[in-house]
Amino acid sequence: MRVVPCIVMIGALAPIQLAAADAEEGARVYKDKCVACHGKEGAPLAPFAKIGVKDISDPEWQDSKGDEEIRKAVAEGTPETLMRAFSKELEPDQIDALVAFIRTLRREPARD
């Protein structure tokens, strides 16, 4: 009887550990590949913003982009912008972790 709760507990913890590992990987990839243009918290420095680098922490930007759209932009780049393709540098699971991390950068909308 005591073995069952133990097994259930181990099974219940596995997704949490996996999610933490994904978040850690996404943060690492972001720091390595994205922070120079998009800034530490998703908002580019003024010179980058002036040349069109998106503020990916902006709630309006976050709401306007689906995960698949972000994934595609990371993998393939965005034509006629500075966003280059990373599909040759990152594995699909790294891109997925990065997309999840980008979602954590969403800042609260400004209140009127």
C-alpha cells in the first residue's frame, strides 16, 4: 500500500523537473543567441529598437504571436529584418525551450 503513493509522487514530479530543465535550457539559449539584440529582459537597447529590433517582452507583441510563429522566426529568420535564422545552430528542442522562455519575458501591460 505504501509503494503506490511513492510511485505516484515520482510520476507527479517528473513533468516539473522536465519543465525546469526546459526553462533552464531556454534561458541559456536566449542568453547565448538573443540577448545582444533583444536585451536581457526582451526589450532591446534604444539603438537596436531604432533599427527595428522587436521588444519581445511587450504584451501586445506577445499576444500577436503564436508559439509556432515565434518558432518559425527563430528557425528561419524574418525576411527584410535583422532577425536571422538559427535552424543550423539550434536543435528543435532548443528552439522549443527558447520559445517557452520568450513567453516568460512578457511584462505586465501599462495601466492607464
